[in-house]
Amino acid sequence: MNLENIINKTKKNFRKLAYAGVVGLIFIFVCMIPSVNAISNVHIDPLVITQLSHNKWVRVIVLLKDTSPINYDSRLSKEENYKIYLEKAKYFDIAENNVLKKLPHDRFKLDTKYHIINAFTGSITKRGLGILVNLPDVLSIEGEHAGQGHGGGGN
């Protein structure tokens, strides 16, 4: 075998090896995506993933778990339920702040904190999403769909 044949054979073997490596990495990555979501138990809107593949920042609505022992009661008066609402709003504010303080400003930009539900909106990066999915208080991360805006809740 001459040197040229050895070089050509080596190139072919290298291409096969590189192709197998790339296919293997893609397979591992695809298999890991569902398991990461299953481990975290956080629902991620597919729109968020799609938009983050094309944009650095994506607008999201982050819903947190409501583990508050405070509940409304239809048998109570409006005034009594309003007092419950105020207590629940304090609880939500604390829960939202606990999550927000774990998100660096270069990965999440807050738009609105809501008081009627345990949620907030803002813009997030891929790394910010990676942080959110691993926080135990996060229930769901929803994308902003056409015609839907962030507003109203008061900050």
C-alpha cells in the first residue's frame, strides 16, 4: 500500500467515525430532553423552546405552585374574601420574590408580577430557562402566543 492509499483510507474511516459520533450525540441529546422535563415536572410550552432556538430573549409567563394554606370561601362575605385575597397576595409576593432572586438579571427581565395568581411575566434566555426548570416552586413556563400580551397585574 502506498502513502496516498493509506491517507485516503484514513480519511474515509475518519468520516465514518465522525458521522457516527454526531449521530450518537444527537441521539443522546434527543433522549435527554424528555427526561430533564420529567425530572423537573415543569411544563414548558413548546413555543418557548422554538422561539429560543431563534432568539436570545423570549417573553414568557411563569406560573408558580400555590402551596398556600389560604383559600377563598364562597360562604364568606365579599369583605372577608377580600381579606383572604390580601393575605394570599402577600404569600404570592413572597413566593414570586423567592424565585426571582434566583434568576440573574442577564438571564431574566421581569415585566409584571401578578397578585391574583402566583405568576409573573418577563423575558428569558436559554440559560434562564435552564435555571427555572430546576426550581421546585415553578409549575409551568408558557410562551406568549399571538394576540396575548403581558399586562395588568401590577408590579
